[in-house]
Amino acid sequence: NAGVTQTPKFQVLKTGQSMTLQCAQDMNHNSMYWYRQDPGMGLRLIYYSASEGTTDKGEVPNGYNVSRLNKREFSLRLESAAPSQTSVYFCASNWGFHTDTQYFGPGTRLTVL
Amino acid sequence: AQSVTQLDSHVSVSEGTPVLLRCNYSSSYSPSLFWYVQHPNKGLQLLLKYTSAATLVKGINGFEAEFKKSETSFHLTKPSAHMSDAAEYFCVVSEPGSQGNLIFGKGTKLSVKP
């Protein structure tokens, strides 16, 4: 039981390049989330998927797209990376209720030059 | 709208002394409240959560928190700090109808001196 896994762990991009961050969970959770973490800012929600087949914007969606590929997998795409997207990205999952614990992946550290 | 304020960005204690990390929240409904911990270069781990049951919540590693509705607070405490407690701590709120979305405080970095 791996929980929430993310790939890659580290990535360096040049401005304007694109990439996809992958996330998978093996807990049969309904809901999945993408956050970014910047120093002194806590975690901010980028996009979430309340259930398979649905996605919604969070607090900071600009510059990102997501795909809920199936119940297990939720990917985050940067179409044209910018230095402002340098951050640590976390994926999380839970059953989708406000009382639920969210389980986090280990994170992806992205640097955009 | 829901929000979270962590009153200290950095707290420093000596090993063996008490820990107090302060958190105030704002919510229009009966929220769920969480404390998560993040050790350096690691992911986030749940310490404890309040979901409208007992107001004094016990978590892992000797931490506990008390939900005080009248003060809109959810402060995290531990009687005796250990070196391994050095980490960043996040107070988090979630409301009914939010589809499980979390609102994070900006974090409190706890340093523990030998």
C-alpha cells in the first residue's frame, strides 16, 4: 500500500517549456487535489477533482491544467512554464468530506529558469 | 468565508519545555480543524483533527489541541518538546460543503534547542 505517489521528485525547466506532474493513489479515494507550497505562504489549492470525471479550480489555477485520468490518477500540466511557477507541488487525496484527513504525496520540487 | 491565522511564524523552545503553537480560524459553519506537520524536505503528515466530537483532541507524538468556539482558536500544545519535533506545523480548516477542500495557515516553524 503505497498511499499517494508523485513523479518526478525534482524537475528543472526553462521558461516556456511544458511538463506534466503525475499523481496516483491506491486508497480508492474519490477526491484528489493539487497544491503548491511557497515559502511563508502555506499550501494553496491549484485544482481539485471531487470525483472521477470532474475537475474544479482552486485558489491559484492560472497557468495550469489538470486531468483526472481515472479514479487513481490525477495529473497537473504546465503548458508554458514561468519562473513564478517555481514551487513545491503536492498531490493529496481523500473521500471528499470536510471531516476527512487528506493524505499527501512526497512532493515535486520544480524550478523554472 | 473560511480562513486560518497562525499567530507565530517561528517558535523556538528548549528541549524538555512546553510547546504552544497558536491558531485562530474564521468559519461561517461548524468547521473541521486539522494540524499537519512537515519535516524538512518531506510531505505532510496529520497530527490530529477536530470534527465536532470532543473539544480536546489528542494526536500523535504527545501533541494535543483544544477547540474553543468562543475564542475561535485551535492551539496546539505538547508538554515536553523533543529534538525530533523540529518541523513546520500547519493549522488547517475545512467547512461542510467544501468538497473536502482545505484552507491552510501560513505555517509555524518550530525550532528545538538542546
